[in-house]
Amino acid sequence: MTAGEVAVRIRDVSHHFGEEGETHYVRALLDTSLDIARGELLCLIGPSGCGKSTLLNVIGGLLQPSSGTVHVGNMPVRGPLPRDIAFVFQENALFPWSTVMENVVLGMVFQGVPRAEREARARKSLEAVGLSDFAHHYPSQLSGGMRQRAALARALSLETGILLMDEPFGALDEQTRMILGEDLSVLLARSEKTIVFVTHSLGEAVFLADRVAVFSARPGHIKEIISVDEPHPRKPEFVTTEKFTNLRNRLYTLLHDEIRKAVVESGDGARVAAAERS
Amino acid sequence: MMPASDAVGARDVAARTASRRRGGFARTVRRHPGIARLGAVAALFLLWEIAARYWVDPMFLSPPSRVIGSIQSVFATRGVPAALQVTFWELAVAFAMSVAIGLLVGLAVGLSRFSRHTFMPIILLLYGTPQVTILPLFILYFGIGPASKIAFGVSHGIFPIIVTIVAGVQNIKPILLVSARSMGANRWQIFRWVIFPHMIPSFFAGMRLGMTGVLLGVLLAELYVSTAGIGYFTTLFTQNFDPTKLLGLISVLAAMAIVLNEIVRRAEVHFGRWRAE
Amino acid sequence: MGERGSRRDRILSRLVQAAFLIGLLALWYLATARWGVSHLLLPNPVRVYDELKDVLASGEFVPDLRVTLSELAIAFLISSVGGVTLGYLISRSQYLIRVFEPLLAGVYSIPIILFLPLYVLFFGLGPASKIALGTTISFFPIVLNTIAGFGYVERIYLVAARAMGASDFQLFRWVLLPAALPVILTGLRMGFTVALLSILGSETIASLAGLGHKIVHLAEAMETARMFAYIAFAVAIAALLNFTVTLLEARGRR
């Protein structure tokens, strides 16, 4: 990839939580390097505790890695870059005391969008995710799927080049995930955003991604990167094709042993997960 | 003269009708516990009435009928309305000061993890001490006028407010702070748009508890020694063995307390709306 | 951003706390010894300490302590037995709960201290009025918690026990009681704490004996140093009692 095409350059990133010798010491990531192309949707998949969320937080500047560098464009990442990177989290990160519209506008307040533009942008992104009719509802009045749509709308309205999504559909049921996945694909086909998407679901990874980076068990590093050569927007029927099944099977084979390894050491996996969350 | 079988039959019908009628009434009461509650309260008042009239020396207890009838005379007693005003004013000032001080201290302590760990133990220690033991000290320092009542009220009111505000600031979901930071919010924005709105329901809960504390503090101080507040009159009526006026005055005070508590409670319900998730 | 403070922060916290307390003591000492605050308002801490030693050594505190503790014991005995019994009886029927729980909660929201003049008028200045007030105040948290404890036991436990053939007594002994116990113990602890406070309070306001009264007596006699000593003593006793009760509650909840 030429320099202009690389949105995010990750070099030899390692991260550990705690100090060596302490009880809560855990090595989350080990020597991870990756180039993320502009406009691609890259999925990070791997067993629990393999450090995928850690890597996402490092890319987004929410976490300083123990070693290694991340560059967005030509800029080294040293903290959050709200004008370049927007997040969608798995946990409901909408402010419960504000309406959907207020939540979306607030994101722009933080980023520094001029007052005059805020409402128009908010309306646009709410329409894009299909929540125009629910702009004045409170998060507690919405279903899980709708809340994640709202979170996505908030991220979209920030009009960043990069979108980082940490298992955004993880807390939702299978059917909602399916619908949201299809809608996401349609939405993103229209935009030029670079997206990094962390997921546990093999099917979701194959359906959404241009490339899938498979992580090993803790300490995580990238085992292999699989390409999914299929144009966006992905048709729902893609899931039933042989190509899809083959790709999914490849992922399964790559992942299965790693998942077993992670479960066996599941105590540590929980520690990484807890450390990532704190 | 009916044949025996008819008499029995008639008796049965009468019994069944009576029980159905009874059943109807019982069913209504069962469906509306409020009625039973009213009945229980009425029964209590009845007991009080009977006891006061027939069993107890009128020097010690007065029946509710007489108390209600003489409420007017309580207000007519020279100085009582003024004393009620003074007491109410003491409560209002103490509450306002408690809220202001409690909010400031609560935020100062709660917003920084270090100050929380350092000062909360001290605050909790003070909260747990029986302040009533130092009531004479308050009188010594602030005099026997309203100042000591207000001070003692504030001393009781600030602690629940501080504690609830610190809790409200502390138990914010970390993801909300991370999310705001990721969108570029600076420290002031995080406080104004994330921490502060999150803390509001706790603040109102704290105010409700604070009102209870203020009531306790001010009334304790009033009952201890008072020249201008209602404590003067409770002492007067007690020493004069005037249970009628005493009960009347206490009822008025209880009503005042109920109203004040209800106001804060309603405010809490209204402003804690988003908590319903 | 975890809550795990680093060890350095924790040590720093402790240092600040210690500095705070020492600073307060230092201010106190300086105010009385150097800055001329009247010893009638703020006694010299050294004198307070001497007076305290004297009080403890001479046993002067014994009669007043005995009065206070016996008032507390009697009040708590009555309210706990009465409260738990009444609470249990009410909890036997959802209907009774719906009728009486709001009523009891409503009465509890009035500052019960207001009843004190009534009790003083009725019982006089002796221990009876303090006991009456202590009983009244501590009754409510006990009965309300007992209702909550027995009344809201998960239905599934009762259904399962009945299905296995439990008799009424067995149901009570092995399901209701253990399930309700933690909540009841909390109520008892709250009742105890509140009884202690109200007894000390009513002794302060209108009494002839007891720790609260002693403090007032010394205040009126302007023996401020000795008063401070008694205040410290009373606070220590209260802390000890509350600590014990909290410990018992925790033990019982295990």
C-alpha cells in the first residue's frame, strides 16, 4: 500500500497491564504490526482476552501502549483524536439523562462543531440510522438495537475519517445483529470511512469485513489476515453462498485452538478483559 | 306459623344473604387497602379518644376531639405564631445552608479520587458520631437564639448531602467518561455535561435526607432551650400540664415537618426522572 | 482508569489524614494555651485529658452510664420484641402489608423527637420518658425491616419447599427465617443506633440522670473541661456500642 492509502499504521505495539511481578500483571498484546488501508473495513477477531479491545483503544488514543507506535496519517497517536477518530462501544455509552438528539448534539459540542451546524448534522445522521422518529426519546425508552443505532449516529455526526467499533452489537440478540449488520454495510458503502470493527462473531466478521485479522490467544498477536473479496454493500444473500461458508470455515479453523487455549487460561482472560475495561 | 323445615330454610337464606352482603363489603375493603388503612387510623383515634376521656387523668392526656377543637387557642396564645415563624425560618435557613455547603464540599471531595480516599473516612467518622452530645456546646458557642438552632441543623443536614453527592459522582459508569473523552471533551465539559447531570438524582436524594437531618437538628436544639422558637412553648405547655395545647402545637409542627419532607420528596421524584432505567 | 490506587497514593492519603487531625489538635491547643481563647469556651486539651482520667479513675461516670445503658436496654428490648412480632404478623398477609406498611413508613417520616414533650408530660423527667421515646423511635425501623424481610421472600423458595412437603413450622424455621434474617438484623441494628441517639438526646433535653444529662449539668456549671471529657466518653461508648452491634449484624448475616 502506498503512503497515501494507509489510514492507520501500527508498528510493534505491545501492551501489558500492571507491573511484572504484581498479581494483576497481564500481557495483553505482543508485537502487533498492521497497516489499515483508507476506506477499508477491518475486523479484529480472536478469543476472549486476546487484546483486540486493547489494540482498538491504543489506535484510538485512549490507551498508551507499553511499547510500539501508532500513526494516523502522519500523526503519531498520543491521546484521543476526536476530529479523526470516533468510537462506538459495546456498553451503552449514551447519556441516560439526555434524549437521543441531545446525545448526538453533545458529541459535536465536545468535538467543537460550530453551533449552527450541529442540528443539521444530527438530523442527517439520525436519518441515516433510521431513528428520525425517535430523536426525542430517552435511551431507557429504546431497545438495545435502537440504542446502538443512536450511538452510531452520534459517531457518524462527528464526521471523522476513522470509526472504531468495539463489539458494538455484542449485547444484542442474533436477529437484531443481523439487521444492524446489513444496515451498517449499506451505510458504510456510501461513505469513505475507515472502520476497525472488533467482534466475536465469525459470521459477522466475514459479512462485514474487507479483511479479517485473526488474533492468537493471550498475549495477543495477529496470527493471520484473511481477505474477503466482495463488494459493498454486501447483499443479505451473501451469507448463504459457498464463498461465505468457506471463509467462515477458515476463520473457524484458525480460531478454534486459540479459543480453547484462552478458555483454559480463562482466569487470565477475565483479568485482561477487566484490565481493558478499567 | 311456618313449618319447621321452612323456618330452617328461611334461616339459611337469611344467613346466605347476610354473608353475601358482608362479602360485598369485605370485598370492597380487600380491593382498596386505603380504606382499611383509614379504618386502622380511625380505630387508633377512637382508642385515643376513649383512653383520654375515661382512663387517663386529663392532666396527662387530652382526647383528639378537644385537641382539634382547641387548635385555635394554640394559635391565639401570645407568641405562638411568631415562634412558629421563627422555627420555620430556622429550618429554611439551615436547609439552604446545608445544601450550599453540602454541595460544595461534596463536589470538592468527590471529584478527585485522592480527596475522596483522604477525606471520606473523616467525613463518615463525623457523620457517625452522636452529635446530640455536643448540643450544649452549640448553645455555648452560638447562644440561645436562632443561630444555635440553625448551626445545629446545618451540622445534621450537610452530612447526608455530602455523602450522596460523593456517591453520585463516584458511581458514574466509566464508559460514559471514556466516551466523552474520546469525543474530545475537556475537563470542564466533562463536568458540565456528564458528571453534573449524572449526579442530580443523587443530589436530590441527598436533599431529602438532608431535610430530615435539618428537621432533627433544629427541633432538638429548640426542645433543648429556646426563647423565640416553639421550643419555648413546648416547655411552657409541658410545665403547665396543658396536654391539649401541647398536643395541638406538636400536631402543627408534625404537619409542618410532613409538608417540608413532602416538598423535597416530590422534587426528588421529579428530577430523578432519568433514573428509571 | 481503575479504582486501584497506587500504593504511593494510599500512603499520601494517610499522611494527609494524619496531618489534618494533628493540625486540628494543634490548633485547639494553641487556641487555648497561646491565643487566649477563654477556657470556659474551649478548655485546654491537656486539662480535658486530665479530667477524663479523673472521671474514669474515680468511677464517677458509673451511675450515669448505668442509667443510660439500662434505659437503652429496656427500650431496645421492648421495641425489638414488639417490632419483630408485629412485623411478622403483618407480613403473613400481602393485604396487611399493603395496609400497614405505608402507614408505618408515613409515621416514621415525622420527626419522632417531637413526641418527647408529650412523654415528659406523661411520664415525668425520670427514665420512663426516655425509654418511651427510645422505644417509639426504634420501633419503626425494626418493624418495617421485619415486614420487608418476611414479606418479600422469593416466592420460588416457598413454592419449592411446599412442593417437597414442608409443614408450616418447617417452612418458617428453614425457609422464612433464614431468608428474612439478614434484613431483620439490619433493622435491629438501625433500631439500636437510633434508640441510643434518641436516649442521649432526650437525656440532654429533659432528664435528671444519664450521660446526656451529665453533659448538660456540666455545661450549666461552666465546667467546660470536664464536660469535654464526658462528651469524649459518651462518644466513645456510643462508638463501641455501634461497632459491636454492626459486628453482630455482619456475623448474623453470614
